[in-house]
Amino acid sequence: MITCRLSTVLGARRIKVSDVCRATGIARATLDRYYNDRVNSFDREVLTKLCDYLQVELGELIAKLNQEDLFAPLTTGSKESS
């Protein structure tokens, strides 16, 4: 599963979405989709602007998670309680 980590990056740097909107010219609705990880397809121009503004590599903004990693804490927790 591909995930967008914009909320994590902005939170760590204490940057507001509205500040990113003003600085990059990206529409608020678009940034909200990226921030809430509800993007169905990634726009190269948007990703480029975000990476340039935040001074991060693409891999810091977009990550691929293995499906089993999503459920690892649940599996681990149930094994411990057995």
C-alpha cells in the first residue's frame, strides 16, 4: 500500500497546511487530500512542489507499506495475550 506522509512531515516541522498553500500555490482541497492520505493518484507537479518547499526527498513524503505491517501490532498483541 502506498501512503502519503504529508501530515507527519508537516506535524514534525509544525507547518500549517495554509502556509503550504500560500507558498506553493497548491489548492487547499488538493493539499487536504494529500494531508489526509486520500489521494487516488499522485500528481507529479504537486509532489515536486511539496518536495521543493519542504526540502525532502520523495521517499520521505511517499512510502510503500507492506500489507502485513499494517496488522503487525494486532497480531503481536494477540500472541502476547495467549
